[in-house]
Amino acid sequence: MHGVGLQLGIGAPMVFNSEYYQDLLRLDRPNLIALWPQTESVGTAALNFEGNTLKNGIYTGVTLDNAKFLTGEPTPLFDGVNDFNNIHSAQLNTDFNNAEGTAIIWLQVFNVGVWTDATVRRGLYMQADASNRIFLGRSSNANDANLAYRAGGVNLQTTISGMTTTDPFMLAITWSVANDEVIAYLDGQQSGAILNGLGVWAGALDAAGTLIGAQSTGPTFIWNGWLSYGGLWSTPLSANAIEHAYARAFA
Amino acid sequence: MSWHGYILLENLSLNNTQRSLLVDGLKTLGPSSSPQPAELNHWRIRLDNDAVIFEAKFNTNNISISAIKNRLGNIFGIDPGDINHATIPGDDTVIAFSYLAIDRIRFTVFGTLSALWNESGDRARGYLLANITEWEIST
């Protein structure tokens, strides 16, 4: 059942998918590790909709239900000062596949000034250490988003320039040692070239460096804006699947 | 009275033990529970460990000048009345606390206690951007 349409000014009503999470749960379900929609209105638990509560996150400082996501669901505000969702758990570390995987996150900057504030801001960040990490967010360069898979110190990174949007946007990254490919996506479409030459990942996920909305529990490099639907799979989703994950938010 | 906002504590000359006592005491402020994580006390420590930004829904009695003097008095084992303070004018409430003519800490209420939460947050974010090398690691 789809959500009620909302009419925004002049034009045809737009229909939002208020059960978007079910669409994502059906996306290669056997390989879904975790899905954190961040649609809570109260409490510090960031529920893992994949179902294993051992992989729930823990909010620090976020303002829940601060605005509505594309689907009409609550979305939390990360204040750019000291907020984050710590998604690390022993179970997540067990299930995480450092050689084959997909990570997605929906991001929205608080205002256009965030794109030019010369501050690194992470949407989703997972590391064993500085030489072995995955991140999606923005760089300190004006109007740049960046996504990276770094393993064994080999950094495969895509920079997306010209970002000025103040609307929600989706970043996704896939990695595959078997195919020797890292692919970045913006709004469901591949961005940049397929990157080759993956290094060898070493180390378990860092309890202080596996987060939505920041790089560390210090915290550092905090997102300034809204974040929704962080997801993690143990396989590189296809381009069609990534596009589907994006498009269903509007369905 | 409650106030949800951001405060900054900067250590100017406390030793490690004194600093820890003060910071640990400030960490206990704010509500013991709240449906909103933003209202629960949480903090961010400067890279050199000599400053902390706190955010919570504070009881303003606990972050008043006298409250801070009481904490410093306990830390130094002295009458809080022997702690002096000087207010630095500006868009934030900035107060330097001194003892024996030595500045010990600087305490900032971002946006003052009259600021709304988002206004205090804007001041805190502006402060971080202006002091980014002290608060953010290199990438």
C-alpha cells in the first residue's frame, strides 16, 4: 500500500512510498546485512529493519523526526557539531563482508552553505583503520561529494563535483574483490568510472569508527543535515538494483 | 529554567586532575532521560583534550556563574567566593574564571541563554568552522 499523495504547489500530486523499507528489504534479501531507516520519533535505538536487533544502532545527540523524508517518514537531523548513530556491533562485524558489498545512504544538507563550509562530513563511515575504510559523504572541497573503498591502503575514490542540491540525494558504493571493481552511484546512476585494483582489507570494524553521520565517536566530521536509510549488503548490488533502490523512494 | 543549547569549556590552566573533575562534573548535567537524544547531555572533545563542547537541555541553575564557581571551589578546595570572573562581551556569553589572578577556564554559552536551540547551534557550528584545525583530524 502506498502512502497518500502530497501536492506541492502547482502541478500533479506527487505520491510518496511510505513503505519504502519493504522495497529495500526485498532487494537481494539473503545478502542484506542491515538497514537503518532512522525513522524513529523517540529513543536512542536506531532499529535495524533487517531484523537482528543485535545490529541496532545507538543515537547520540540527533534530533529525531526533525523533518520528513521523501517517503513521508520521519528523518533525523544531525547537527554538524556532535551527533552520530553508532552502528557498530559485534554482530555487524561478523556479518560485514569486506571483499563483496554495497553501502547506501540518503543524505540531505541542512542548507546550501554546507556544500561550501570546507569541512569533511560523513554520511556513512565504516573503518577498521585509516587504511581500511569505506565512506560516503562530502569532502572539504566546495560542492564535492565523495565515496571511497580503501583496503590495505589502496584508495579507490570517486569524487562527484558540482553538488549544490538541498534536496535528499542517495549515494551508493559497491565493492567486489572477485570482479576487481568499485563503483560509485549518485541518485541511482553510476557516477564516474569503474575503479579497479582493489587492495586487501585487513582488520575488524572499529567500534569507534563505524557510524552513520560522523567519522568517529569523538565525534569528528559530523554530517550537517538529515540522513535516512543507511543500508549494507554482502554483495555488490547490480546497477538495476541500485536504480531501483533510488526510484522506489518516489514510487 | 531549562535551556537547550551548546556550551564550551576551555581549560586555560587546570592540571589534568582538576580538568577531569570539572569535565566529569559537567557530563552529569542535563536530563537523566528524554525521548530526544538531542536533549541528553553529549559532548565533543577538542583534539588536544583541553576543550569540550557540551549540548543538552540544561537546568540553567547548573551552568550559572555561581554554579561554575562552586565547582571550581570544590576542585581547588577553596571558598567559591575567591574565584573571580570576567565577562567578555560578544554574541556569546563568554566568561573567564580566575583564581589567584590566573585565568583557569573560559566558559562559553553559545548564543547566550536567550538563544533558541538552533541559534545556539549556529554559533557552535560557526565556532567549529573558525577553529577547524583544532577540532577536526586530518583526512
